[in-house]
Amino acid sequence: MAEKLEWEPAAKERVDAAPFFVRKLIRHKVEKAARNNGLTKVTVELLDQVKQKQMDSQSK
């Protein structure tokens, strides 16, 4: 199993504020992005990057 990532409190709060039915998907995508980029901590900045990437891919 992959190593557990640390979550910045503000990033965790932001995900917890999302509708319950998308939280698991958000966590999965953000943690995958963190690991792919060699990060050990999920930050608000990473959440913003993943969100922007997702929005860009949906607008095409």
C-alpha cells in the first residue's frame, strides 16, 4: 500500500466542505497527483492545481 500522505489542515477542511459524494474522488485524485509529483504533503495549492487541471480537461 502507498505511504500515507500528510494533509495541510486548510486543505483537509476544503475537501471536508465538498459534498460527501465527491470527497473520496477528490482525495483520490489529489493524493495521486501528490505522489506523482513526489510530494509528501497535500496543500491548498495542490488542490487548486488539481481542480484547475480537471476544469481545463472538461472544457475541451
